[in-house]
Amino acid sequence: MTNQKSYILSPQAENDLARIYAYIARDNLDAHSMQQEAERQDKMAEERQKITSQFIEIAKNLESQIEKLLTEVESKVYGEIDKQIAAARQQEESAIAASNTWVKQLAEIRQDFESILSYITKATENAVNLVT
């Protein structure tokens, strides 16, 4: 005789045991699925963060470009307005100078002074542009 022990389970116990194994297997699958879903959610969150960072960088770049363009446009517009004002002043002074020699001399001095100021302004702008 062999000394082999055999366990005999009743059919109900075997069914209960099979159900327990099935529940354990299902719970393990559910836990694994939940872990995979959590990992997938983490990866999606990382990708969303990367995309958000890229959009922020693009927005800052665009903002910088727009500010540069705005500065250039303002400079051109105000420069043109200044030229028109100067031309109108010159016309007015010429009309007055025709009738008054003192005003004519003052207008010539003013024109020389504006030429000097213009030269200084251009030299300063060139120096600033070289620095930047």
C-alpha cells in the first residue's frame, strides 16, 4: 500500500472552490486593467503637459513678434506724423518769412537746429541698434 493521501471534495465544495478561483482571477484581471488604465492616464497627462508647454512657448514667441511689429508700426506712423507736422510748420514759417525778415532768420536758425537734432537722433538710434 502506498502512503498517498487523496483529498476528496464534494461536488459543492469543488464548485465553491472553482468560483473562488474565478473571482480571484477576475479581481487580478481587474487590478491589472486598472493599473494599465492608470499608466495610460499618466502618459496622457504627460503628453497634455508637453502640448501645453509647447503652446505657451509658441504664444510667448508670437507675443514677442507682435510687440516688435507694433513698435515698428508705431515708429513709422509717429515718424510720418512728425514729418507732416514739420512740413506744415515749414510752410507756415515760409509764408510768415516772406513778410518778415526777422522771422525768416529765426526759421533758418530753427531749421539748422532741427538738422542738428535729427543728426543726433539718428546717431543715437544707430548706437542703440548696435547694442541690441
